[in-house]
Amino acid sequence: MKRADESASEAAEVRRFWQRLGLPGLVDIHTHFMPERVLRKVWSYFDSLGATNDDLIWPITYRTEEAERLATIRDFGVRAFTSMLYPHKAGMAEWLNGWAAGFAHRTPDSLHTSTLFPEAGVESYVREAIEAGTRVFKAHVQVGAYDPADEVLDSVWGLLAEAEVPIVIHCGSGPVPGKHTGPEPVGRVLARHPRLRLVIAHMGMPEYEDFLGLAERYQELRLDTTMVFTDFAERLEPFPRRALPRLAGLGDRILLGTDFPNIPYPYIHQLEALERLELGDQWLRDVCHDNAARLFGL
Ligand SMILES: [Zn+2]
């Protein structure tokens, strides 16, 4: 946890970052806001990771009350952010979506976020969520332990493709692999729904190059930067230097994401990690603001 004077100086650093680029602020498409007791469970999961594996010691930097977390992200000058939440079992998604609709209502600078799970009724609650103004979905293949190409989801992906609603999907095999993680299952979904607006969370860590390949093949596929290129991620799953030109080539489809507040380092570090790739100021402007502003019509 951070002291008040540290918080003020970090906010000033974050603002200097986007002001130097001439941006009106940041758009962060991968932040977590969820019901308090669910968030506590997520935090205790990260606490337990560190207990069994020294490489995964994961102190949550912004372990504060929701109001304080919102004040922090606004102090950073984040113009729009999401409330990524996700079920680990059937029967939870609809309840989470109800909470998220309330959060979006009381947090007008957030992008209304919903989630889904392969279960009976999923098509109808996804349809309702779209009609209620959901701007983005979150799907978590590793935590949910489901195959994204499960036939129960086929009509749901069709619906989302038609509505052009982006879905941030955690489908890479980091920090730990799941039964259905990796590029292959998502590749099957894209083969059936090539216009689906998937945003690959964490750039598909650690299968970065496979997911870059999918983005080169499917024009509506995007990738978020969440945790990638940071010292923490580079130590565990380094991004291959040889793939940097491909990252430059996809500069219009890479979106800033951070995992705020569940990160084991200060927010500014993610921004510095992008800057030190030396892909240029225009790339940073696109990634940190303009691509998401265009995608969400901000
Ligand atoms: Zn996340």
C-alpha cells in the first residue's frame, strides 16, 4: 500500500507521461472493479501464488477501498477504464453482470463491462447485457477452465460479432496454463467468427508470437498490454525482442491495459515499460489512448 505523498507524486508522474505525448489522458481497457468479496478472493489468490512460488510474490499495490481506487485512477488522468470481472463456475455470470451494471451507472467514466460463461441461458443474458449498453465483455478461459470454442458459446460469439462489442479474453497460458489456454482454442473460435472483436489480454503471454500471428490474420483481433514488458513479466515470460517489428506493425490494434489495482508494482511502471520499447511517440499515443478512443467512440 502506498502513502499519500507517494500517491501524489506517482499521479504527477503518470500525468507527465501522457501530457508529454500531447494526449488528453489515458484509456485503460483492462482494470478490475468487482464486488468487494469477489475482489478479496482474487487478492487472496495472488497472496497464495507468492506463498508457493518465490517468482510469483505478488503484493497488490493498490489494495484499498473502491472509492480510493477510483480516486487514484482518476488522479492518473485515466479518461475511461473497465470493470473486468469473471466467473470461475456456472451460475455466477448473471449476478456479476448485475453488479457491473450498477457500477457502470454510478461510475460514468467507466466502460460498462459484462462477462459470460458456457452455461444454459448465456445467450439471453449476453443479449440483455448488450441491450443494457455493455461496451465490453471479459472472458477468462484460464479461471473459468472452459473451451472458448464450446458449442454453447457459438451463438454468443455470433451475437457479439454482429453487435461489434469487444471481448477482452484471457486465453494465454500465463501466469499458469489452463486446460483450454493457448492459441489453438481461440483460433477455432476465430475460424468460425472472423469478425469477432477479441482483445487478447496480456498479449497472449507467454504465447506472444502465436497470438501476434492471429492478429496478423484477423483484422478485428486486438491485443492488450496488461503487465507485458514490465520487469515482473520480463523476469517470468520475456517478450521476444525479434517480435518488436510485428508489434510496431500492429500499432493500430494494441491497447493499453494494466490490471490495476491488482498489480505488484506502481502503475507508472507499465507506462515506462511501453516507452522503453522505443517504438516511438506515435505508437505510444495510439496504444495509450487513440486506439481505444476509436474503438469505443470516446
Ligand atoms: Zn486482469
